Amino acid sequence: MIQRFFSQAWLNAKVHQGGLNLTEFLAFKVGVSILTLVLYVLIARFTTGYVDLTAWVVGNAFALCVYECIFGIGGTFSSERFNGRLRSIIVAPTSKLTVIMYNGASSIVTGFLTIAVSFFIGGLLFGVQFSEFDFVMFALAIFAATFASVGLGLLLAVFALITDSIFLMLNALALLIIIFSGANFPVGQLPLFFPYIANIFPLYRSIAAARLSIGGAFSVEFWSLLLGEVLLGFVYLLITFLAIRIIERVATRNAALEMF
Amino acid sequence: MNSTSVLLTSMSVQMKQTFARNMFKFTLFVGPFLITVILGEMFKHSTADNFVAYVVLGSGLWNLWNCIAFSSAGDINRERYNNTLSIIFSAPADFRLILLGKILGNTLLALCSFFLSVFFATVFYRHPIIVTNWPLLIMSLLLAILAFIIMSIFIAYLLTLSRKTAIYMNCLEIPVALICGFVFPIENLPQGVQFISWIFPPTWAVRLIRLSVTETTYGLLENFVPLIITSVIFVILATLLYRIIFKQVKVLGTLDMA
């Protein structure tokens, strides 16, 4: 069972990344991620005039995992439909959650690495003082961010069973997460009730936790942010589990898998 | 079928097909709002003084480029997926005209995203739009659109021979927004990168647009001349590229399998 999970996950990783040779992977996956970070950090430097851009480097490195976790996992059933495998998957006795999980396994690893590598390269480019960081705290924050983002990605993947506009949803949510993550500006400056919405999105807490790892020590605030983020990930997983049961049943009963 | 009719038919079909896609509706209507919010909030307490130049027009240009680049690059991929790429390539109507029609159709639709960004930025952030030189603004906007079209043609030709179009088109948005200085002056980039910025026509068009909302018109010619020169260079490069692709397609006969 476990062996099958990993062999499927490896097969899926090869399907998604195998089309690229090493140069293309570095240029179009790593390169574009770094350029995205550089763009937002340069806007921050231009708008604030600050020399110390550590907070933006951290925030935008975390924000990059959205692309892997949300698009990589969220598009699972959509790509299965595109490849004509969706009907076989739905009628197969295998748990659909397992299908999404092995589809997303490579995204989890890539998401984690994206944050770590982007932070390191971004840090070198913008003169971040790495010695000021507590890397255990920082790694825990990355883990929490990836876990919550993957949870949301899993939830979104289920919606591809009932809509053909999943990429519209994914793109909109990716930008909303960036807005509410606090990576580029304090969420508190948003008007009305909007700052409270940040609580239901991933990254908001983990970015704050990661920023606490700069010259900080483990504190109650850090743990509460971290646990809040992990709890949010579990809430997403629970909703996904319930949603997949309902949506799968509706899709099978209405025979509407590819007709919505 | 004469050239004008090919161009207009291609434009019309393209606009109908594009507008039917939900993803394009996102790029057209939702994207402009969200990108404007990100930029607007980042500039809210800014020490940079020109909100109109960097948020209102910056987000507009960013969205305009997104729409034109994503749809123009994606169209090649869609034609290949639908097995119609080789048909339109070998049809009696000139492939270049069909492609130009597609890009013009996308550009017309994409203008909505530009005006929506301007509208959102003006309404939500309540900044009055002060333009010191309207004729210059209109002229430079038209030149910016022309620069984007030329770049799109060049990119669409480049992607004709690749099956990895979907990967490449996702790499067009951020690098161009960064290098061409849509939302901050390119002087903020390292000197070496600024040399790369100078190669691209949109860099000069963006600088011209910014001049139209500032008090001075100093530097008008310094930006106008490079814009024309780089645009001409890209047109020549696109023409040469088309010849190379045309020859390769005829020799190898693998357009649908490239």
C-alpha cells in the first residue's frame, strides 16, 4: 500500500517535472521564483526606502510556495480530466484522497524547497544577515506554511470535480493569499473587516512566525502562530475529507463528471 | 480572401473564442483588481511621490501585458492541442496575418483590463489622476501597446516550435514586469540588468508614459528614439525568426510534433 503510494507519487512527479531538462527546470522553476521574489522586494524597497529588506525577503519566499502547493495540488483532477483518466479514477475503489495525496506529494517537497532556496538566494541578493536567524524556528515555520498550503490545495482539488473553472479559482486564490499573507504590507492596513479574513488563509501566521525567528527565541507567540497554522491545515484536510465524499457521490449519481 | 479580411476574421474569431474562456475572464476582470490592491497597499504609505505613475498606470500596464502575453502565447498551444496549428500554418492565408489578427484581438480585449486597473486604483485609493500632458500620455500609451504587440509576435513565433509552451508562457509575466520597470524605475535595478532592460521596447514606452504624468517633459526624445529603434529591431528579428521557422517546418514537417 505504502509502496504503491510512493511509486504513484514518483510517477506523478516525473509526469509533472520530467518534461523539463535540468537547465529548463533551473530557469523556469527556480529562476522565475527568484525573479518573483526580487520584483516584490524591489517594489518594497522603492516604496519604503528601507535598506533592511529582510522582512520582505522572508515574506515573499514563503508566498512562493503558493504556486507549487495551490496550483500543483489544486489542479490534480483538472489534469486527470484533461488526460482522460478522471472516469477511471472515480469508479476505481481507491480512495480519492489518496489520489490527490500522491499527486501532491512532489508539490509538498517542491514547496518546502522553493521557500528554502528562494529565501537563501533572495537573502544573498538583498544582504540578509543569516546569522540573526534561528533556523530551527524558521524550518518549523516553513513546515507549517507548506502543511497549511497543501491542505488548501487538497480542498481546492476537489472542486475540480464540479467545475471546469478550477484554474480561475486557483489564480484568484493565489493572489488573495498573497494579499492576506502580509508578505508585502501589514494586513492590518486593509479597510473594514478585511484584516480578519487573513485568519482563514494559509501563510498569514507562518510568515509572522518566520519573522519572529529573526533574532528571536521560542516564545508563546511563536508557538501559538505555528499551532494556529498547523490547525488551519487540519481544518482544510477535514473539510476536504467531507467534501470529497459528498462531491464524489453527487458526481457518480448524476453521471456528471465531465459535464458539471 | 484579401489581407484585411484575413486580419479582421482572425481578430473576430479570436475575440469570440478568447472571451468564452473563463481563465481569460479572470485575467481580464479579477486579476486587475487583485494586482491593483497589492500595488495600492504597498504604495499606501510610500515615500515615492507619484501614485498615478506607479500604481494607476503601473498596474494597468502589468495587466495589459499579462492579457496580451498569456493569450498570445497560449493560443499557439491551443492551436497545437486542437490539431489546427499545421492547418493555419499551411493555409493559403498568410500565417503571419492570422497570428497578427489573434494578437490584435487579444490586445483589444486586454485594453479592458488596463482601464479596469485604472478605474480600481482611482476609485479605491481616491487619488486624483493628474496628467500634465494628455497628448503625450495618449501617444505613449499607443506606443506601449505597439511595443507589447511586437514583443508578443516575437514570443509567439519563438513558441511555435516548442511543445512546452505552457511552461514558457508562465515565465513571461514577472520577468518582463521586472526588467521593463512597470512599477518602479529601472534605475532601481543593478547596472548590468539595466542594460538588458534597454533592449526591450516596453521599457522606453513605460518611461514615456511616466513623463506624461510628471511636471517635466525633459527626456522626451531620449526615450522616444530608443523606443522606435528597439521596436524596429524586434520587428526585423521577428521577420527573420519567421523565415527560419518556415524553413524548418517545411524541411522537418513536424509542426504538430515539435
